[in-house]
Amino acid sequence: MNETLRTLAFVGVAVVSLLVAVFAAPTINDPLADMNLGSEFYPDFKDSTKAASLSVVVFNEDTARRQQFIVENKDGVWSIPSHNDYPADAAERLANTAASLIGIKRDGFQSQLVDSHEALGVVDPLDDDAPTLKGRGDRLILKDADGNKLVDFIIGKQVEGRDGYYYVRKEGSNAVYIAKMDVDLSTKFSDWVETDLLKMNRDELTSVVIHDYSIDENSGTLKEGETSELSHAKSSDPWTLAGLDAETQELDVAKVTAMISAMDELKLIGVRPKPEGLSNDLKLSKDAAPRTREAFNDLISRGFFPTEQGLKSNEGELVVTTNKGVEYVLRFGEIFTGSDLEIEAGLEKDAKQAKADGEKKADGDDKASDDKPEVEEEKLQGRFLFAFARFDEAALGPKPVEPEKPAEPAAEEKTDDKPPAEKEDDKKPEAPADDDQPADADATDEKPEDAKSEDDTPADDADADAEKEKEADKPTEKSAEQAAADAAKAQAEYEQAMAKYKTDLAAYEKKAQEGRKEVEELNRRFADWYYVISEEDFKKIRLHRDELTKPKTPAGEAGNIQSPLNGGGLPPLN
């Protein structure tokens, strides 16, 4: 009996201990789902076209800086909220990114412990309450048009020895899995936008005018400088420089070619929104003076100055014209230095973040005191650009001129109905009647032969004169026929010229219409933004006159220099 009681007591203690162990164990988040190896993280996400927004958050441990990149579709328009809502060409790229997130599976289980997150690199980069800045992963959030999450991953380090496999966890779960992923998590601004700033075709360029003026920033007055005008009729022609001293100078073709290439390939590396009032003014008139103090100050801070001569910039301007009548006006403002994010989206946002971080540390909430000190990021140089377009019809070339209609042939003069031989002036005198003959007519009837001959002479002369007149009339009739033929030929040539004129005019008007449309499209894109270009591109484009030319090579020095030992001035042997 005692043995039985002792056994029951041991069993009871074991049961109690088991119950205590079960209830005292740490809570596991959704253990059934988390331990389901081989299953998909988001089995309901099957259609990549439902993706309407993507948010990627990355953290740089060296600089202790978080960067968030967001692209989304609002009312059918793609934009980048993280970069001042700049328009994005994101549909295809986002669709590809979304498609790569479909069907990602739990290939292996790694850990359930929160303490392992730092070592595996899956600390949430958006978690401001995390005790450390180390081990933060990249967070990727995909949403549909209604704002519902389709995917929300925190992606950590790559698994050692396994290419394409990463430590991954879902937001809200502590469980860390191994998953195979091939996702392009680009947060680079240039990967999501159209970087071809001007959309210019170098083969269409006909002139480049460099206005090398400057601004006295204290007085805001314009100091005129040299103007350099490069031009050519078509792309196959060499560029010429107006005012070049042909005796002592020649064009530096290599630098001009590099300048044209740099303009053709000019890349956008950052944007800043213009003040609303300034933007509206510029949509109406590209040289409109700013109406608000905010707009005025904003222009000046970027290196652009309203003057009596219109809006000018402290680094001059370029006017580039195409054979389509499109004229680009490029004004160059201030240079500045910054990190990638500062170049892309602006210094103001980072200044606010730095201020907030400083206030947080001042309050004693310095959780990263044991982390690496901040390392200065590599700095880049950018230059503000103010761009707009206008239409110049003269750049299309001469407008077709309507051909002149040929004159009507002169009407023939009216004449008598009688033939020329019967005209009054040509009538012969009639012979006198018989009763008018003298009394001795019979005595004189028979005349000597010579006398008869003389009597017949006037008749022969009259006949000869009539023949001459007939011959004279023939050329006149031929001239009338020739005139009719000439008139017909002139009319045919006129009709042919008129047909060509109509064709040429239609082509000219179509080209003008296309040019005006292109200008409107460019200005819709340019109106709201200051652009940022690299300082390297600026130096290639914004040349001074002395950089466009070089001393002319004297005649005889362009080729190989011959010495007396190798043939003197004789041409080299082939």
C-alpha cells in the first residue's frame, strides 16, 4: 500500500511539473504556420498586375542612415513619393519585381529567437525601438490599389555557401527561414525614371548658341559676355563658329563633338520641385517673373535671377535648336555637394532627419552608443539646371512659296472679213470703158511688141506684191501657233509646280505641327522641376569661346615633319 501511494505521488509530481513546463514555456508566434516548411509565405498572392505600390527600405550600417524608396500608382499615374512625387516610368519594372515575389517558399527553418535577428541580418529597418542599429535587413512591402499588403518581407544576409538563398522573415513573425530569392531591390532613383533629360537627337541639331554672361549677385544685374554661335545646315556638314578668325584660329572639333555628345546623352540625376506659384507662372510664360517672395527666394537659392532682361542664371545659358523648330533653353545654376540621396531628392529632407536624430540623442535615447560611429558618405557634385523649350519656325527652313500663275495669252486683233488681196488699199484701178476710148483707138490697137510688154508690167508687179504679202502672212500664223504651244507648256509647268508646292507645304506644316507638339510635351515635363545634372556633364556642355577654338596649325606643319636626313621636304615613299 505504501509502495502504491509512493508511486502515485511520483506520477502526480510529474504531471504537475509537465503542466508547469507547458504553461511557463515562451509563446511561439503562429507555430503551425511558421513550421510549415515547403509552403509559400504568401499563397494568396498570384497576380503581379495587382501590385500598385512598392516600398523598399534599406539601412547603411557604415553611415547609420536609413533610406526609403517608394513608387506608386495614383489614379493611373506612376510617381515616386520618396523623391518629391516625381513622375516614374515604373509599370514594367514594378511588374517584374512583383512577379519575382510570387511563390517564394520556406526552404528551411533557421531560428525562432529574437536574439538571433541581429546575427542573421533581419532586424526591421523601420523599427525605431530596436536596441541596436546593427543587423538591419532590407524591408520590401508590396501593396494593391486599396492599400492592402500583398507581400511584406524583411530580407537579411545571404546564407553562406548557398548562392541566391537568404535569411527571411515575414513582418510580425519572429521565425526566420531560409528562402531562395531573385529580387531586384533597387532604390536608385535613376533605375525608376526616364533619365534621358532632353530627349534630343544630335542628328537634328542645327545650331548651338552659348551665352557667356554672368550675374552680379549683390545687385542682381546682368553682365554681358561673349556669345558663341555654332551652326551647320545638316548633320553631315562640319560645324562652323561665327566670327572665327580663320587666319589664326580653327575650331576644336574634338571638344565640339564631346559637347554635342554630352547634350545628346545628358542624364538626370536628381530633381527638386519648383514652388507652386513659380511653376504656374512658367507654364504660361517661360520668362515670367516670380510673383511670390517664396518663389523669388527659391530661384535665387538655386542660382537663377529675375532681371530686367528676363530670368537669367549665374552660369550663363545655352540655346540649342533642331531642324524641327524645337529650341532648348538650358540655364545653369548653383553647384552643390552631397550624397546620393542628397543629389537625388534634396538636402532639406536629410537636414530634417539629422535634426530629429540629434534631438533624439539629446533626450538621452542613444541606443546606438555601442554601434559603429557614422562614416562620412562619398560626396558627389551636382549642378542645378533650369530648362524649357520654345518653337522657332525659322529653324524649319524657308516656307514653300506658291508658284506664280502664267499670264493669259493676248487676244488676237480683229480684221476685215475680206482677204488681204481684196482690201481697199490693194484694189487695182479699173480700165476705162470702150466709149471712153479716144477716136483713133482703132488706129492704135496694134502696138509694137515692146510696147505691149511695157503695158503688162504693172499686172506682173501686182501679182508679185500679192505673193510677197501672202508669204509675209505665213510667219504670223506660225507665231500664233507657237504662242499657243508656249502657253500650254507654261500652264503644264505651273500645274506641276503647284502640285509640288502643295506637297511641300503639307510637309512643312506637318513638321511645324510636330515641332510645336514636341515643345508642348517637353514643357509639360520641364515646368514643375529644377533638374540636377552632374558637374562632369556641365563642364562638357558649358564651354567658353576660348575652349571652342585652338591656334591654327601653320601650313606645312600638319603632316609629318621631314628632316634633311630622311628626304627633306619630299613626300614620304609609300
